Amino acid sequence: MSRVLAGRLARGGSIARGWLELDGERIVAAGDGPPPRRPDEELEGIAAPGLLDLQVNGAGGHEVTGGAAALDAIDAVQLAHGVTSYLPALLATDDAATEEALGELAERAADPASPVAGVHLEGPFLDRAHAGMHPAERLRAPAGGVPGYFRSEAVKLVTLAPELAGAPELIAGLRARDVAVSLGHSGASAAEVAASSAVWSRGALSSERRTTHAR
């Protein structure tokens, strides 16, 4: 039996009276105004969507590459701080290790009950001069070959340096699959950033058209 909660909701950029219908711990319906039936509970305070964290390398002393137990602990830390969805971020490492970690994270991303909403690939296509904590010897240009794990449906965000050889082609391919691309660990000039932004926009438009036709 589902439960109906009524009270103030933060929805669509405003706060107004509304209602939520819960089936167990999941919200299955929501609306503005009076609830469809007598509410089971009046909400205190304001009910708002959870936070989304786009880059989580680890939490609570655990790394996202630490296996199932580590991910369970990270999930708990995130949820305790109001983060209901997050993208585990995989740093530049060897391709085999990244592919293995991505496989486990992809299983969680496919589970509607998991807060893992996808995977953020931060590398290996970063500028060695701006490597930061990434091992410089692991960094390279897309022109040298893009690992197969970039095609995983779990990949939702990729950070790269747009000035690298082959980056525009990679950006176009990612955007065509609705994968977000961010500039990072880069020494790109203003012109190079502008050129990559143009590619990003064209990819987004073509992706939107395909998505519309598929519905």
C-alpha cells in the first residue's frame, strides 16, 4: 500500500503546497495542490530534491575503485549528506584497471535503487603539463586511440583537454551519445576552447534530434 504525504514542496523553481506518493522508499508520483486522497502524513519543513554530485573520487576513507564494500560505504556517506545521486570519478590509470572498475560501477548505475547515476571519466585525455594528481605517464591524446570502455552506456561525463590531437572528434562522438564533456587539466587557448565549444554544440543538437525521433 502506497503512502501519500502532503506539505510544502520545492518543485520547478518554486515552493508551494503539494503532495508525494511513496511506494516503500521510492517516490512514484508527485503533484501540486491538494493530494488525490486523504494524506497519510503532513510533511514538516520543505521537501526538496536530493543533491547531485558530479565528481566523487571517494568518501569516508574509501575510493570508488575499492570494490563493493567501499561503494556501499561511499553511498552511505553521500546519502547522509543529502546527495541522492552521484557520478563516481575514475582518474587516469591503466586501461585494464579502469575497465574493471567501470564494469562494477556500470552494474550499480543500471540499478534504479542505487545513488550511482553513471560514471565520470577524468582522463586519460588530459594535458601532461596540467596533470595535477594524475600520473603524467598515463596521459595521452585521443588521436592515439580511444579505449573501448568510453562506449559504455554508464559513462555520463568525460573531462578532457580540448587542445589534444583528436579531441574534437572525440567530443563530437561523445555528444552524439548524450555524454557531457567538461574542460579540465588543460592549457587550451581561448580559440581552442571556442572551437571545442562549437563541436560540443553541434553534437548536442544532433543528439537531441535522434532522441526525439526515437521516442
